[in-house]
Amino acid sequence: MTTLATDLYLLIAAYGLAMPVSYAGLPVLGQGAFVSVGAFGTVQLAQHGMPLLVAVMAAAAAAALVGYLVGFAATRLAGASLALATWGLAWLAYVALVEFPNLSGGSQGLVRTTPAQLRSPALGVTVVLHPWVHVVVVAIVSAALAVMLVRATRGPLGLDWAALRTGPALADSIGVPVQRRRRALLSWSAALGAFAGAGTAILTGVVAPVDYSPLLSLQLFVAVIVGGVATWWGPIVGVGLLAALPSTADGIASAAGIDPTRARGVVTAVLLVVALVARQPVRRLLASLSRRAAPSDVDGGAEAGEETATSTVTAGAPVVALRGISVRFGAVVVLDGLDLDVRAGEVHALVGPNGSGKSTALRVAAGVVVPAQGSVEINGNAAPRAGSAAPRVLAGVARTLQRTATLGDLTAASQVAIGARAADRHSFLGVRHLLATPVATRAHEERTQRSQHALQLTGLAGSADTAASRLDSAEQRRLQIARAVATGAPALLIDEPAAGMSAQQRDALAGVLRELADRGHGVLLVEHDMTLVGRVADRVTVLAEGRVLASGTAEEVRRDPAVRRAYLGEVDDVMTKEHRAR
């Protein structure tokens, strides 16, 4: 019973680690540190007179706070840097336990001399925590975590997590609060790790630094990644593997005529490597037995709902205004005093040679580039502080990326639903979904309507259930527009959408852009194809070396002598003919 309970506590720690690693794509290698906080914190607090249950809660809360702080480090670190930093945290916790015997009890650890009990003087009840009690409690907690993860992946939290692990920069551009979600996941991960450590300490009655070395963090990390990405059963497979490793290593060593005690570490390490190599076949096998729930929060084949996102914006009113924007990268001036506005119900084309500052202007409006001078207004109000795109999306500005970017192999419907999350206006919607409240049901229906509208508007309704990787390049470019439309933002900043398209595909794109404007969106379009610009643009602004060379209708720009000399040349005739034809 004691061994089973210990393995189940390890499963709790693995489930906690799976949240940032498997569901959010963060390479965290410091879970052992949080487990040690729970173990030693609980024992120390209990020895100083704190009730056992309160001590567990206090230790878990302390670990959650540390996890939240680690989340701030995750805003600046990524990939190997984050892995090394969190691995360093595991080492720091271990060294602190070894070097401060008053904290850890030294090499002998801390020992509980009396049986662990939960007492309630008010009820007159005393529960002795026998191993079978631990097994029952932890089994219930483990099952509850598995159910919660399954349900969460099918709702708004699952949409956010899928965006985090497949494309954080893209997720930010369509309104997902990336850093806030990461901090929350790291906080919950740390709390569950601490709970597992506390439970193990109470179960065994002794905690020693040697049991919480950085190797524990590595083992938990392996346990999480062996079972695959975002699977509720992954941690179960991983922990089962870890539980079987010692006896397997001993059996191999004995069969080879080697002392099992001396060979256990080496053989265990070899088996871990083998497990990592074999994880893809294992993942495919188990996935065939358990249908993987894709985080789709929209039904792609239903009728599209009516768009309401821009209904409160007066046609012709400025939705985005850039005033006196200057951007410098070192000694290079990219934008120099740019004034630009985008009005509801029009397509405003921003053209110019490469390096003229067009994409930088979009990035300033989207909030991902901080200008040296100038200001940005959205619907007449000061824009949220630059540094992240998500607040600007919530304020009413969404941008497509210049390069074709998709959120992994998620279906088109799921990807657009992630964009539609930006228009959710209910707090704690993820928790409401877990509890199946009426508010969550209503929010799901509204999100479905926004997603269906965006898919239909961009001509992707028939491909809603198709993985993004199976769409052609033109459909993927339109998918980027659909995600931005689904956010409900009145202002859409679209960067070179026609890149790589055929003439027929550009015709379809032109229809999408004009439809967006006709439905009340303000569209700021960066595009090199003058034929497309002439067909769709109500106004054209020409940039050269970061300054406005001319601005007006396509015909007015064509007639500007400075534009003819500096940039457009004979191409302006094409633009004017197309504009008149429209």
C-alpha cells in the first residue's frame, strides 16, 4: 500500500508538470523543487504546531507563489534557456536543503515520531492516516485531475493552451494573454507538486534531501513527455514507467551477473533513454486506443451567425489613428513622424518599396513595437501600452502576420475559435466551463457564431474540419484573416496577404477584403501587388524611407509627381484602371 500511495503521489506531481510542459509547451525542469517545498514545508510547519491540513495548504500556497514568480521568468526565457533556468531552480532547492540542516534535518532528514492524524476538535473526529487512506484520497484526486484536464481541453482553456504550445507569438497576435496563461499554469503546477511532496512526507514519516535531488525533476519531466502531448493518460504511462524502472534495472543487472545495487543508476539511465526513443511508437499505440480530443470549440458545418463586432462603429469614423510615429532601430530610422488613420468601412492600402516601414507601421498599431515618439489611438481612445498584441486585440485591433503562420495541425475551425476567444467577455470562463454553467454554454454558442461567420466570410466554411497543414497556401493566408476577423476587432491590419497566390486566388482574396470593408471593418492593407491594391483600396498611402510621400485615393496618388518620380512609375496606370473598374 505504501508503494502504491507513493506512486500515486508521483502521478499528482506529474499531472501538475504536464500542465506547463504538455499542454502549454514550456520546457520546465524544476518540478522537484516544488515537491521539496511541499514535503519540507509541511513537516516543518507541523512540527511547529500548525494543524497538519493547514500545513499542507500553506506549503502548497507557498509553492504556487514561487511558481507564479517563475512564470515571470518565462516571459523572457524560452526553449533551452527556460529549461536550464528551471533546472537551476531544482539544483538551488537541493543545495539549500543540503547546506542548511536546520531546514532539512541534514543528511538524516526530518522524522515524524508520532502517527499522522487529522483531528477536528469541533466534530470530535480523529482520522489516522494509514497507507490505505492515502491510496483512496490520492486515487480520487488523480481521477479528478484527469477528468478536469479532459474537460478543460474541450473548452476555452483548451483553445488557449493549444495556442500556447503551437505558436505563442501567433497566439498573442489574436488576443490570447500568453504570459498570464503561462503564469497560471506554472502556479497550479507548483501547487500540485507541493501537494504531492506533502502527501509523500506524511505517508512515509521521513523526508531527506537525497530524495529530492534534481534527478527527481528529470524523472518527472521524462514521465510527462513519454506519453505524448496534451493527453490525460500521458502522465499515467510515464509514472508507470518510472515505477517499473528500478525493478527492471535490478532484473537486467542480475541477469548480466552484475551487482544490482551498483548498476541500478546506470541501467536506469539507459532505460530512460530507451523510453524517450520509444515514446513516439507508444504515443501512436495509445492514441489508437483513446480518441484524442481536439480543442475545437466550434461546429464548422453550421450556418454562420451575423457579425456584430463592428455594429457600434460609425461608417467613416477612425478606428485606428497613428500620430507622429517615429521608430528607430539603433541608428536606422524606420518611421519618421508617420501620421495615418484607418476608417470604418474602408480599405486603406499602405504601399512603398521594401524597407519603407510598412510592416513596422502595422506592428506599431498592433502594439508589438514600441515607438520612440508618437501615439496610437483606437476608436478615439489612447491605445493600451505597447509590448504585447493581446491588449490591442481586446481594444479593437487585430493583425495578421507577414509570414504564413498556423497553429500546428489544429483544424481551421479550432484555429478560428481561438481567435474568437478574444471576444469572450465573461470572467473565469474556463472555470465556468468546467462546472458547465449557463454562462459558459451561452459563451460557447456566441463563440461558435463568431467563428462560423469568419469561416464563411473568408470562404473556408467547407474546410472547417480540415487540418491547417492540409490547406493550400492561399487557404492558409485566408485562415490568418479568418482568425483576425473572429476576434471581433473593428480594425484589421493585414500584411501582404496575396504573397504566393495565383491570379484566381487573388480574385477571391479581393472579394474577401472588399466584403470586410462593406461589413464595417477598417482594413489597413500592406501589399506589393498594385493590381490588387487598385481593385480594393479606398485610400492609398505611399511610404518612402519611413515618411509619407502621398496619401489619397488611388487616382490622386497616381497623379502625385513625387510618387511618379520615386516609386510607382508606369504601374500607376494599372492601379487607376482597376480602381475605376471597381
